[in-house]
Amino acid sequence: MVPLISLNNGVRIPQLGFGVYQVPEDQVAGAVTTAIEAGYRSIDTAAAYYNESGVGDAIAGVPDLFITTKLWNSDQGYDSTLRAFDESMRRLRRDVLDLYLIHWPTPSRDLYAETWRALEQLYADGRVRAIGVSNFHRRHLQRLLDEFPTVPAVNQIELHPLLQQEELRKVHSAHRIVTEAWSPLAQGTLLGRVEIAGLAEKYDQTPAQIVLRWHVQLGNVVIPKSVTPYRIKENIDIFDFELAQDDMTVIAELDNGTRTGPDPDRFNAA
Ligand code: NAD
């Protein structure tokens, strides 16, 4: 069973979910159905993934799910956020969303504070059970903490053994913001590392299972992606073993600051 983590408003999120970035609309329903059958209860999509309708097909009528979607950069701003939320909900065919995130801060446009005000409104109106952000650096978070009553429930950031985000994780804990790791496997690029392969052999697990287990033991929420059924199953099968502290340290030493995605300060795609 996947553990549940309490957000700062008491809503509970499964610690492991299924990410659907780059899964084409015509394949996503099949992948999400496979994930649900394997035991996943949390699905992470975004308006910018252009697959919310397919996710909507797969989740229709399935109870006890936790659905996250994200507001795209070009929809930032108060009124446009409210409109974009309605569009996402229409595609997902949900009455109430579990978690809505601002996808990127896009600081050069300076609209994320206005956008946060709209998310607070959606939360106050009961349209979403929790609101949060993604790709926010410390200073973007600090602005929301300074100017608004609602502390983000989640900051979804790039995080994996090559980019461990220790400083940001400390900021999150200080404010009871849950750290959610995107590209938790560094898009598969680190699975061939000799240190990970050694631990996989030692624990009789796959390299992906070692890395996902490391995340879980750090307290991160993780949302690995795969469209391959046996990998979808393997990625959730990580709750029956535990890495020893020494082996957590072996992984801690792999941190070298490598990003697979852009630096949020410079990412302004619309
Ligand atoms: P990931 O780290 O989950 O890696 C996915 C890739 O790793 C797969 O395409 C496959 O090649 C490989 N893989 C997966 N399972 C494997 C296994 N068991 N064995 C071997 N290889 C395996 O990368 P991701 O898709 O970039 O990130 C996961 C999710 O995070 C996304 O689907 C999306 O939901 C979210 N995300 C969010 C943002 C954001 O800006 N908020 C950005 C990127 C991703």
C-alpha cells in the first residue's frame, strides 16, 4: 500500500503517483488504466501535457483517486487562471480537483502572485481541495508567504539523486510545504550508474526501485512516469524493503547539481 502524506490543510496525498508528461493523448488512457490496476491512486497531469481529456477517460467513475493538474504559463493572471481551471476541469470531467499547481513561476512576466490570488479563490470556493506551486525557487515562495494568507501545500520541483535540492527541502519543511519530486528518475539517465546498480544487486531490486525508495525514505512525494506495463508495476512495488542509512548516504553523494529540465528563473515559455 502506498503511504499517504498529510498536506498543511489536512488533505492527504499518496506518496507515490503516476506522472503522464509526454504521454500522447491517444495513449494516456491506457497507461493510466494500467497504473490504476497496479494500485496507483494519484495521477499527475498538466494543461501543457495536452492529455487531460485522455486522463479524464481513464479516471471516469474510479473512486478514491487524487488528481493533480497544473496551470500553464500563458494562462497566468487572475481572470485567465479561473478560465483555464474551468477548461482543465471540463477536459478531466471532475467537479472538484484534488490539487492545482502553478506550473512555473515565469518571473520575467511577474504574474505568479496574481495567479496565486486566483488559486486562493478556487480553494475558497471549494473547487479544489489543495493548491500549490511547481518549480518555485525560495524567493518565489517567500513572496507568496509574505503577501498571501495561504501557504502552498506543495512545491513540485525537479529532484533526483543528481539534484537533491537540500536547501529548498529545508525551506519546505520550515513552512510545512510538501516536496514533490518531478523527474524522480532523472528521466532514466541515472539508472545505469554503478552505485545504483550496486545497490540494486544488494537489495535484489531494480535500479528504478532503489531510486524511488530513496525518495520515499527522504519523505518526498514521487510521480515516476512510464508507459511500459511492467515498469509501471515495478515503480510502485517499493514498499516492502528499506535502504540502510549507509546506502542512503551512497546515494546522497551522487548530488552534482545536474538538471534534466530548465532553471525556473530562466524558463519563460508561453
Ligand atoms: P522520470 O524521472 O519519471 O523518468 C521517466 C523515464 O524513465 C521513462 O520515460 C523511462 O524512460 C524511464 N523509466 C521509468 N521507469 C523505469 C523503470 N522502472 N526502469 C527503467 N527505466 C524507467 O521523468 P519525467 O517523466 O520527466 O517525470 C515524471 C513526472 O513528473 C512527469 O510525468 C510529470 O507528471 C512530472 N513532471 C513535472 C514537471 C514540472 O515542471 N512540474 C516537469 C517534468 C515532469
